[in-house]
Amino acid sequence: MAKYDASSIKILEGLEAVRKRPGMYIGSTDKRGLHHLVWEIVDNAIDEVINGYGDTIKIILNPDESITISDNGRGVPIGMHESGKSTPEVIYTVLHAGGKFESDGYKVSGGLHGVGASVVNALSKRMDVTIYTDGKISNIRFFDGGVVESPLKTIGETKKTGTIVTFLPDYEMFKNASFSYTTIVERMQESAFLLPNLTVQIEDVADKKSCEFHYENGLVSFVEYINEGKKVLHKVISFSGIKNNIEVNIALQYSESYNENILSFVNNVKTGDGGSHEVGFKSGITKAFNDYAKVNNLIKGRDGNLEGSDVREGLSAVISLKIPERMLQFEGQTKGKLGTPEAKSVTESILYENLKFFLEENKEVALSILDKALKSKVAREAARKAREAARKGTGKNSKERVLSEKLTKATGRDSAKNELFLVEGDSAGGSAKSARLPKTQAILPLRGKVLNCEKASTNDIANNAELKQIEYAIGAGLGADFDVKDSNYGKVIIMTDADVDGSHIQILLITFFYRFMRPLIEAGMLYIASPPLYSIEIGNKGKEYIADDEELRERKKTIKGNFKVQRFKGLGEMDADELFKTTMDPANRRLLRVNLNDAALAEKRIHLLMGDQVEPRKEWINENVDFTLEDDFRK
Ligand code: 28F
């Protein structure tokens, strides 16, 4: 059995390599990497559904921080492999074993996920696989990153088929990370939209939460979901077609909002950074509307042409492509961008031809969309003229004048090192001004509530005094013209009171940046200052500052003798010195970086958020804006 031993050693070496460099296999060991493990197993279950076996996937978040994923497909084959081990043992211990078996079809192995179930095993403290197939229930268990605890054995009889995988991630590797119900729900809901015959069930046992998704109308339901609560111009339009072995499915709908919302998928995996299919989609839609507008005399000559941004205002769309594995190309650091060149022309022509036909057949819809696009064109041209005037200092809102009243500039010239503080209220603004580091810190006090940008157009923004000040202070343009390279600041820091009004202002500002300066968020340049909630005086040893309730509770435990706690209601209650020490001093402060994980869904939430309820706002901040500490970012 020398051969068996040699192969076993190889297998353990393989698993050890994964444990030594987990980042090479799953990208990172943060929250994202932890969820990568889930997608790895879930994708196997989804592949089984795509291949036509089974229709239900269930995910259970267990109280012991393990997770259980099951499907009712055929069940992993339980026969012996040529190596003398059972097939499940091979699949869950040999690197890249899973992918090899897939011959053709639409599997995305190697592109986005597809590092294999053995990688999940390597990064788990425990893994338990139960298989229902061939009339039997079989079980195999592993521990400590893939060591076999109990080889495959029959544990019962059954008429059912399917696979159940439970794993407990090795949290020594995923420090500070835990499974997020919301993250899993969002991703699985997406899969349910993309696979109309699939039912997904998710349960969080400890939190007593559960949900179920099934969408017979697929992409149409997806777009309806995205546009929920918005005033829409027409029913969802959907097209599909196949060319050059590429299958294209598209659903789209315009609403009265001004946002553009395009989501794309390739082989049921999200292409978060777009790529050739999105480029094709955009040019197809621009061409179809320009053609229609010309033929119907709505625009004339070259100057009349609608730009892409005009015809995408208020558009929500989902694009889903099926591309054979041999044609797949992904780009970018996270491999979230489709490179396949044929995807552009195929998507463009399928969309263009179908949309052209649809517009001819549905005059009323065509005219209502074009009316909106033409208004966007007028607003865009007016805004450009206003900007040119402002730049030359001729308009009555000359940049300098708008700013000189408010902004306290930084004296240093190195814009990357400079920081812009957006401060709630004039009094806190005053303290911040006298407390700041003059060389690198600039202060812009904001008065009153900021305009609700969810419902605003670029034109409304251009006319809102507070937002205009922000735009001019940053100096890198707005909307389609925004260029993050021109930013006058390396960090833009929102500094508000730690109360309901403060968090509302934060959300309104984040919404503004999200809609009109999104690259600034993407570059990790937007931050929230976190002023302390309490100060505490112990005996006569001077003041200490405490970030939040939890820290206060902990600190109190360690105090002997008298103490006095003060709760800060607002920034204004701190004097300049305190404000600087606790909240602005780069050496001492705690800045939270704003990360928007999922732009389209974040936008849906912003939409819900702008209603009258207060609770969802807090929840939104907690769950959807992913805050990381300033220092964590620069890796
Ligand atoms: C909870 C996660 O992993 N489900 C899976 C199958 C079914 C087959 C399979 C999987 C084929 C030859 C390796 C069954 N019958 N859920 C899952 N369901 N893998 S993973 O086959 C894997 C390869 O050996 C399956 C016939 N063909 C394939």
C-alpha cells in the first residue's frame, strides 16, 4: 500500500498549502473570504439544479457558528474511486477534484469560484457530508482541515436523493468574521431570481429568522423587486436570444427616479465590475433609442443625439448570460469583470434588435421613455453651461464666492494628505475650525438637513447650496463628470452628532456620494468620524473618553472608587481641544471607512430608507454600509 500512503501524503500537503496561504485560494480571510466558503459549497448545489436535478437548496446557520447546506439533487456519487478511496473522500480532500469531472456545460469553475469543496474542508475545523443516493444514506466526516475522522459509511436506508454538507470554519483563520444572514439571503435571493425553478430556504437558528424564495418569472421578478416602491413608466420588458453559443436574457424597466441600476450575471454568477456584456448592453440601448428618436423626428442632426447617460436615467436592468466554459474570460483583481469579447456584440445585437421592434410596437412606452431621456439631455447641457460659467467665474454662483463664505481650507498643497471634514452644525464647525491641523485639515460646516438625493436629479443638486459647497470643495465634478483623480482631498470625513439626526445626515450624505461621486466611495476615501459617546472622570485623574456603551460597561468593571460619567449629546458639547483629541487627531481618532458592498441592493435600501421610518435607517447603517477602521484599509 505504498502508493496509497504516497497519495495520502500528497493530499495532506495539498490541504496544508491551502491553510498556509488561504488568500491564494479564497481571496482573503475576512468576512468576504468566510462567505466564499459558503458560495463554494452552494455553487455545487446550484450546478446540480442547473443540470436539471433537484429544485430546493436549504441553508441553515447553526448556533455553534457552523453552517449546513443541502440540496435534493442526485447526491454525490458514493462509489469507489480508482485511488481506492471513496468518491466523496476524493472530492472533499483532493485539490481541484470537483472541477475536473465537469465536461461541458456552463460551469464557471476557475473563473469566479470553483476552487473546490476540498478548499472549504482545508479551512474548516469540522466538516460533515451526508449523501442520500442509491437507496442509502452515507456519511463521511473530517476534522482539522481535512483529516478523515470517519471514512464513508452507510448509516441508513432512504428513497430520497441529495447532499447535505455541514462545516465549521476554522475561526482561527477567519478572525473577527462571522456568517451574515443578510449577505447569504441577498446572494441566494439573486440565485432564485436567476433560476426560476429553484426554491431557496434560509434559516438562522439562533436568531430565529428564516425566509424562502421562489420566482417563477425570473428576471422580470428581479427587476420588479429592484423597482419596488418606485413610480414606473411601464411594465417590465424582457428579451432573450442565442447567438454564437451565447445565451442572453435581459429584463428592464424605467422609473421616474434618476438612478441607473444595471446588474449583470454570467453563468449565474454576478459580474460586479461589469465587462463586455454591459458595454454591449449600453451601446445597444443607446442605438435603439437614438434610431427611434430620429425616425420619429424627436431629435435632429448630430447635436441632437442622446448620450448613453440620457437613455439610462431611471433605468433598472438585469442582464444574464450563459457562456460556454471554453469562451470564458474574466478580468480585474477580483475576477468580477467579463472579458469575453464576443459577449459585447452578441448582447448588443440581441438587445438592439428586440428593443427596436418593441419600441415600434409600443409607441406609448417609447414616447414616455424618450420624453425622460430628452429632458435629461436638456438638463445635462444646461448643467454643462453652468459649470463652464462657474469655472470662468462669470456666473453668479462663482465657485470661489460660494466657498469663501464657508470653507476653511487646508494650507498644505498635497491633496492626497488633505482631509475635508463635513461637520454638522455651525457651532461644532466653529470648534472644529479652531481645533484642526491647519496644514492638512479643512472644515466645511453644514447647516440643516442635506437634500434627499434619492429623489433628486443632477439639476436639483446643482441648485442645492449645501451640496454645491461640497461639490466645489472637493473640486472633482459631479455625476458623469466626476473624476476622483481631481479630488482636493484624500479623505472626506463626515462628522455628525451621535444621535438620530446625526445618523440621518450621515445617510443623506452617503446617498449623495453614492449617487454623484461613487468612485470616491469605491476608492475608500469616504469616512465617518466617530466621536466618543461618554467621558468618564475617575477620582481626580482627569478625563477619559469612551467610544460606546459596550466600552463603558467594560471600563466600569475595572474602576475602583468614585467616578463621574458624562454623556455627550453632540459635538457641540465638546470644547475644541476635546474634539480634536478624541475625534480629529489622526494619531488618536477612530475613523470608519464607508464601503458599499452591493451597489444595486444598497440603492434599493436607500430607497426604502428615505421613507418615514427611523428604525430601518439604523439597520441600514449596521448591515449595509460596511464600516471598516481607517487603518484596516491599507493592506
Ligand atoms: C450541499 C452541496 O455539493 N451537491 C452535489 C452532486 C451530484 C453529482 C456530483 C455533486 C461526478 C463524478 C464527481 C451525481 N450523479 N451540494 C452538493 N451534487 N457532484 S455535488 O458529481 C460529482 C462528480 O464524480 C453527480 C451523477 N453525476 C454527478
